[in-house]
Amino acid sequence: MPIREYHQRTRHLPDAYAAGPESLDWDAQPNPFRRYDGARLVPLPLGATDLMARPDARRWEQLWQPSVGQSSEAVVIPDLAQLGLLLELSLALSAWKQFGNAKWSLRVNPSSGNLHPTECYLLVRSMAGLEDGVYHYRPDQHALELRCPLGLEEESPEPLLYLGLSSVHWREAWKYGERAYRYCQLDVGHALAAVSFAASTLGWHPHQIRPVALADSTLASLLGLDRPQDLQQADGSMAEAEHPDCLLNLLANRHPDSASAEEAEQIIAWLGQQKEWMGRANVLDPRHMYQWLVIDEVAAAARIPATSPASATTRLAAADWPAPAIASGSEARQPAARLIRQRRSAQAFDAAGGMALADFYTLLDHCLPRSDYSPWHTLPLSHGIQLMLFVHKVEGLPSGLYCLQRDTGRSLTDMQASLRAEFQWQPVESAPEHLPFYRLLAAGTRRTAMRLSCQQAIAGESAFSLAMLADCDGMEAEPWRYRHLYWQAGAIGQVLYLEAEAAGLRGTGIGCYYDDMVHNLLGLQNDQQQVLYHFTVGVPVIDHRITSWSAYGKASVEPSPPTGV
């Protein structure tokens, strides 16, 4: 199925949502935790609480200082404790919640519907405290499962550390049907950004972490995902398969383009020596009530082929943006680890609450794709998305529709020509000089934002909401660009989540919106531009009936909720 056909097919319309299940058994949701029965479990140390208590812990505002983004210090060689912290601050559980008899976990990385289709794998060599091998990360246990031990003859080979992500599409499709493929890609972007921010918090340098361009088939082999025998159960049934997504080199050298073909070939040769894989994947859902074949078709259409994997990584050239604004929000002086761990998705907003103008501009500034700062250095594609903002209640700004031109590769004239002719494109005088921020229309936006986001109140009762408008030109030649644009949208969403926390507010990603209605409002005349994601930020309304528990212990470490503006 062509990519554009899939995207068009999975639109939401007010009277015709994308195809999904007609009913849901909420007591029989898919297992949110994959495991490999029979694989040896290696516990990881928990260190986030101690890190947050240290006086030298990096504060959120420090992550945006030039000395962090452009450090010339040596590359960090992590040990088991550092690796445990990296995962604890990116992909681990952050809390357990309970309401009545219902109990569910939350994670540091957000997910559509809290369903978490993203799985994490590590390929390790010469790390202190950890046997060489391929591992699967178990967030429920904060532990690694050894999938493939590597017995190498060299006594002291050069250290290698790779982190791979994959998706169990069924976890999202169980609830969202055909549109689930979109959400799985957004979750990959959120996870990539979460890893990036965790690394920055620990003092890892941007040039240390680089995406590796690999064919999907090669990545599947590296992570052990092309082994159907590991999915087969004793009764003959099959566990749900995983689709390979991306690979990060966590020990790349200081040259931006080095973590590609040469190091990929090195790790392929290294892993190719091995024969023994351990563990059998568990079944996540014993009853698949529906079959969404379209998801398999679009995944096949968007795969990265073996013919030219290097072309699947389009690095962002050195950005012309000045150094980012230092975070100034009410919580920006908190340890970055604390903000990362306390991130939550707001379920409701106080419409009387707003956002300070300085915090708003800092948030927008941090959405600009600077190649030397988190999270942009982890993405194969960091440009191609503009932000269309519905400003409801931001101090000093009239309510209305605005645009942040975060991708200046497309000229302002081209943007003006592609959108509604009635838009004013008035530069906002109060914005920082380098910020390409324009007012398109001055008008009340709350009801419009709610209506466009599937009638959801969270889009209109916040301080602002936005739509991410993507340039989809070139997808015919490189269909995997569709995935990369969604990863970028998810990464932007992760920036928004954490900037909201730094401002004493809270954010929520919105995957449900009426595609055509948004396009009509913007005046789009063709399918070269598509809205991929909505997001909203405001003062949260906390449901105090819900009990919070710590992620891995008995003592509660749930942080205080934001106070708002």
C-alpha cells in the first residue's frame, strides 16, 4: 500500500473515524511488558533518586547552555551504573497508579493510550560489569535479558554500545485499529528524545550519540527479531512479532557522520560470529479479535531497503540558530532528572490558568532543530515540520492562530503561498529576534481547537495547543521518510512535555484530530503537507482520587504536581 494512500485512508472525519475495533475488553488489554522466558536476567542498579539529591546534579536549565551542547570533553565510556541510569531516565517505569481495583504503570517515555509498543535492545561489548552480548530491556524489572552472549577471542576489544528500538504494532492496533501505525511511529520519536535527554542529563555529549543507517532486514538480524522460532509457543501459537525501527550508536566519535556504514559493518561482522540465541517471547494478547492487514502493508511499504541504507539518514546540517535560550521556568532550576521522572500527561486543564510569555518563548526556542543539542542529534531527519499554534491564554499575546517556522529550509514566501491567503503573517514584536514567529489570525481559538482535536476539551482549555505540519514531498522516492517525519514529531512532543514541566505546567500529546478539517482551516490545496500530531500545554487539573506508588519500591517518590501560572 502506498504511503499516501495509507495516510489518506486513516484520516479521522467527524462522522467517519479511521477503521478501528467496534468494542474493547478493557480487562483483557495486551500485556505491556515483553519478556523472553529462559533468558538470563541481569538486574540494573537504580540511581535516579540518589542523582537528584546530589548538589552537582545537572539542572534542566543547564542542558541548554552552550558549554553542554558544544563540550569538547572526551566521550563518556559508561559502566553498568551509567547504563542503568540512562535507561532509568528514558525508558523505565516512572510510577504506578491505582484507582479502585485498577492499577497501571507509567513510564518515563510517553505512549499513545499508555500502550507502549516500543521495545528496547542493547548490543554491548567491553562494558564494565556486563557480559558482551545482545540484551532486551525489561522496564517492569529494570533489568536486561541476555538474548545472545558473545564469546570473543580478543582480550580487550574496543568498547561498543548500541541501542535499538522496535515496535509491537499490535499493542496500539488493539485499541486504535488502522491508525495505530501512526502512533507507533510517534512513540519511537518520543523514545529517541527520551534517550537523548537522559544522556544529556548524565553528561554524555551530543556527538557521542548518532543514528546508524541500516536496512530494516539488517537491523532485525542484529536485534534477533527475524527469528520466528523465538516467537513459537509450546502449543503451536505465535507471540506477536516486532518491527525493527532504528539503531543508535551510543559511543560514536566526535565526527557527525561517522556512526553509519563503517561502524554498522563492524557490528554486523561481530554479531555474525554468534549462533546461540536464548529465550522465547511471551504472548502479549491471546485473543486477537481483529486483523489490521493495512498495518503490515504500510510497514512493508515504508521499510528501509538493503540497496541503499545510507540514504535513509538525512542529517541536519549545522544550524544557523543562535545558542538556545536558557530555560527560565519556575521548575527549570530543578535537577533535570527530577523533571524527566515527574513528566505526566495531563488528563484535564484549568481554563482559567495560562502561561508566562517568557516560558512560552523558551519552549518555542527549544523546538528549533539545533544539531548540537538534545534531542535532534538522535534523529535521522530533524527538519521538515512547522508548528501551527492556537494561542488561548499566554501572557501578553492576543489569542489567535500563529506559526513557528522552525524549518527555514522552506522559504517564508513558499509557506505563505501554500497556506490560506487570508493569513496575515505578522511578525510578533515581543518574540526574540531570531525566532521566526508569526501571527496569522487574531481570534478566539478555544472552540476551534477543541473541535479540530476530535472535540477534546484538553485542546481548548489549555494555555495553547498546536498542530505539527509536515512537508511530505519526496516520500515517493524515499517512503521511509514517512516514519522519520513521525519520529521527528514525537521528538518535538517530548520537548514540549519537558518544557511544560519546567514551566510548572503539563502537556498532553493528541493523536486524534480531524485531518481534513485541520487542512481546510490552514488552506492546504494538496497532500504535499500533512498534519501529523497535535499537542496541548496548560495548567493541569489533578485527580486526587488516584493513588501514586513508586516505580520499583515500597516508598512513594511521586513528585508534587505542577502549581501552574
